Amino acid sequence: MAMTETKPATGAETDHAPARSGPGELERLVGTGDHRTIGRMFIGFSLMFSALALIGRTLHGVDVLTDNGVLGRFAAMTNLSSLVALLLIGAVPLLVGIAMVIVPLQVGSPAIAFPRAAALSLWGWLLAAGVFVTSVALNGGIGGRNDAATRLGNVSTGAMLVALGLATVCVMTTVVAHRPLGMGLSKVPLFSWSMLVAGAIWLLSFGSAFAHVVVGQISHAGAAELLKNFDAGLSWLVRGPSIYMIAIPALGIAGDVVGRATGRRLANYFVFQTLIAAFAVLSFGAWAQTPSSARTIVWSLIALLIALPVLGMLGGLADALRHGSIRPDAALISSLLALLLLLGAAACGALQALDGAGSGQLIGFGARGMAVGQASFVIGAAFLGALAGLFGWSPQLWGRPSAGPAALGAVALTTLGYALLGTSGLVQAIVQIDGKDTAEAAFGAAAAAGGVLAVLGILGVISATLGAARAGNDEGAEELNGLTLEWSGAPLALDAAPIRSPYPLLDNAEEANPGKENA
Amino acid sequence: MAETVLELPSVSAPPRRRELLFGTAFATAGVVMMMITLIGAYLSARGAAGPSWLANNQIPLSPGNMMMATLAMSVVTMQWAVWSIDRDDRPHTYLALGVTLLFGAAYINQASFLYSQVEMTMGQLEGALFYAVTGGHIAMVAAGMIFLVLMGFRALGGQFSSRQPDGIGAAAVFWHATVATYVLIWIAVYILK
């Protein structure tokens, strides 16, 4: 027998060999490094937590309507905690989840960078989010009155920041280091590009916010001191300009969704990338942590300028939509509505800038209503952008397209909900000039109604995605007809030809049919 | 003799070049931003407190200066490691990493000595921010040392060479950022007090 041949196994040996069972379902789930599984879990859990946070917003609205007749001493805690929850256990992880699945596919990579770190970020975030929700239930969270529970809320906030930061590092590194030959950063699909620039802003902002969490924790502060710490060191995360950072990926998603809907290249691709980058730079708010920074000329300029990239995106996308036959679907409508909500937020910022012009307050708009209105608009835009991604990339995420009517219904409800939340805050700020409480109950009712609609929207999204996930893989195969690499159905081969444009599949199609070039 | 068919074992895709370097750079940016915010909060609180700041404590300058000198030397040895691995000079790579680790350990030792000299309590006005800034940096140095050890072992295992020097380079990125952060702390906390 040659040395290289394997000795044949005898019957006796096989009979006595210990039976080895493979890992079970749960073990595979916990130990997975597969970017699709990790991303799907981010998406699923963040949708569920978002519904909880929106219920909190609804309860706060009902409480205002009934003159503190529902929440009692939990009112302030519910208001602050639900707002932060929408950010850290809702919008950001939802977008991170979509990015975990889609970004590697867009750059033709079979895996995400640092898959174990990506898995760690998921489980770390999930644990921290669970602890945060528990602390809220124990009258802690943010602004609660129980000392131990508020410390728990502070720690879990920090842990969520770290976990989401880690996930962001994985996504950013995938964009930068996993690109195939020829795909320079100028040829990266717009969603991946937006995640790269958003990630940079998120990392810096989360790092800065985490510093205040550390200070709050090591000073052994009680509930009252932790609330002060939040106001002084963390509340800037949910104010302008920083709040805009969560909506950066919505711009990229809109670009990719419109490109696919038209079946054409976006003209002046570099301009779209520049607009997204400009929006990201303007949304960097770690420099404006103190409330007094809102009275500086830089803050006012940023509040006014941030509308320009959004208007530029809308104009560019509208121009693209004028050409070719468009089939409006939930993804397209959702992505465009996200940009419109961002304009609502920019209107809030412009009014704040106007109010802060000169010394003191020029008009005296209600600051609380304006801030809540702006945050609601931006969070709504981030959610609608995410919905556009969820429905637009449903074949990649769940194996088949989402059902059209269910998706459209979810988009409509979500849009109405967040538009109502944002508009009620904006109108409240205008009506309640100089600290008056005019029509407070009516604004509470509007906020409650907006919260209910948004919850129904999220439930609609969960229903639509569950339907798509249950239907399996096969039926959606014919829908893989996009322009970028995630629609190719397989990772890029190592010996593939260099990428020549942001739309490699369109390049291939044009190469196969030279007469049908449409750029 | 039987005919044998030799097949190469299946291999996964080659490691992505610069993946670790980019990942470390991104993570480092977040960590540095945290430290900058802490230093900013320290300076802001000091400005608000006025003359009462550090009225009951003395921060000696010598340990802070020595820590700065130690870390400045470690920058050279860290870069020595990068230079050596780029030239496949493994003995010098290990030597440079070892000396850098020694400097890191010396820094932590000096920081603990400084703590014993300052005798600041957490209950004081300055306590939380002082320990957040300096303790945060000690944690950063410790993390850098762990990173160096891990990369050193991977280099020992043959994973890094002139063709794939990313791990050592990534550790250097984090280490240099750590030292740069200390320059800010040195000025803000130890010199300006």
C-alpha cells in the first residue's frame, strides 16, 4: 500500500467509534459568523424593540393628553427613555442589520470583515438592549427615580454604544478592505458608501457619548445626578445636528433604490456621493454638546445648510426618475418619503436657527416641542430609509420579495405616524411661544395618534418580512435583476474581471447587448 | 506501487490585506474620541470650578514627565517592530515588541505611583474626571499591550511577514494613537493641572 493511501476503516472500528453529533440549531445560531444571519437578527430584534419604544412614545402622548393621568411619576422617564430607545435599540441597529447583510454583497464579498466581532456586537447589543428595557421597567432607564435602575440604564446605554460601534467597524472595514479589483471608493454602491461615511460619524459620536457614560458610572451618581449627566453629556445625541447622523444611510438607500427602479445609471454619481458625505459632515454634532452651542453662528449655519444635501439628493433622484419606465413600489416610495421627512427636520432646525439669531431668543419657540419634532422627523426618515432597504433588498434578506400591498401599508402607516409626531412637535413649538402651554392636550393627542400609527407601521413591517421569510428562497429568484453586485446572486469570483463602474451588472448586460446602452 | 493522487487541501479565501489595519484605525478613532471628550469634560469642569480645583491635592509633575518620556521612547520601539517585520527581520521584531511592552508596563507602574502620590478620592469634585481621564488612558495602554502580545504571538506563528505585516502595523496604529492621547493628557492634566 502506498504511503499516501488512507488505511481502510474496518467494521469493528466503525462500530466502536464514538457517535459525534453536530451542533444543534441554537448552537449554530449563537456561534454563527454568517453575516446574513447576524444581520437578520439585528433587523428582527430592532423591529421588536422599536415597537416597544413607540409604545412608550404613545403612552407619553396619552399622558400629556390626560394631564399626567397615565404615567404619573414615570412620565419624564418614559419620554426620555423612549426617545433614546428609538435611536439605540431601534433605528441604528435596524440600519446596521441591513448593512450587515447587504454591504458585503454589494462589494462582492462572501463574508463581513471580522465575523466574530460582528457576532459579538449582535449579542452584546441584544443583551444591553434587554438590560435597558428592564431598567426602564424598574423606573430607571434615563430620567427614572430608582438609583440602581438608572445606573443599570446608564451602563446598558454605554454597552449599546460600544456594541453598535463594533458593528459599525465591521461594516466600514468591509467597505474599505473587501472591495474587489477595480472598485475604487468612487465606484462603491451608494448604500455602502453611505454606511462608510455614516460609520465614521457614528464612531466619533458614540465614542464621545460613551465618555459621559463612563463619567456618570464611576462617579457613583444617583438618579438625579445621572439625569444631569444625561442632559449635559448625552442629550446632544438626540438634538440637532447630531440626530441627523442616523439618517445618513437613508440617503444611500434612496440612491440605490432609485437606480434599480429606473434600471439606469445615476448621472453624476460623484455628486451623489459628495452630497451624502456633505450631509454626514454636517450631522457631526459632538462639538455641540452644551445647550449654549445652539446659539453659535456655526450651529445656525449647519441647521440651515443641512437641507441642501437633502434637496440635492431629491433633485438628482427626481431627475433620474424622469427617465425610463418606473414601477413605483414600497421601496421607492419609502425612500423618497424618507427624504421628505428629512426636509421636515431641516425646517425645525431652520426655525431654531432663526430663533437663536442675535442675543437671546428672537421669537421664543418652545424648545422642547421643536427638539422632539426634529428628532421624530429624523428618526422617521431613518426608519423609512430602512424600510426601503428591507423591501427593496427583500430577496437578499429573506429569499423573496415582500408582498406589495402589505409593504405599502406598512410604509403608509409609518410615514403617517412619524409625520404626525414630527409635525405635532413643530406646531407645538410654534404655538407655545415663550413657554405657554396652549393646546397641550391636543398636542398630546396628536403625539399619541402618531405613536399608534407608527407602532402599527412597525407591526406591518414585521408581518411583511415574516411573510417573505416564511415563503423561502425559490420564488424570488426571478426578481434578481438589479444593477449592483448584491443582485448577482453569488459572491464575486476571485478571478472576476475588474469592476469598471458603480453598476457592474449593468456593465455586463450592456456588454452582452451593445445596442442597449442606457447611460 | 499503487498510483497516488495528491490533492492540495481546500483553502479558504486568502486574508484580506489591510483588513486588520483599517478595522483597528476605525476602532481607534472611536476610542480617541472618547478620550478627547473626557479631557474636554475635565478642562470644562476645571474652568467652572476656578481656584477650588485641586485645592486639596498636589499632582507632582515628575511622574507625568517620566510617563511622557517612557511613552515617547515606546513610539520608537513600536516603529522599530514595524520596520523589522517589513524586512522579515523576526528577531528584531520580537525584541522591539518586547521592549515596547516593557515601556507599557513601566508606564502603568508610574501611573500607579502617581495615584499614590496624588491621594485623590472619588468623592471629590475632581475625582471622577481625574480618574476617568487617567484611568481611561491606563486602560488604553493595557489594551495596546494585549494587542501587542496577540500580534507578537501571531508573528511567532508565522502569520506576519513582509508580505503580510498588517497585524504589527495595526498594533502600531493603536499604540501611536495611545501615545498621542497621552500628550493631550500630559498637557491638560499634569502640566496645566
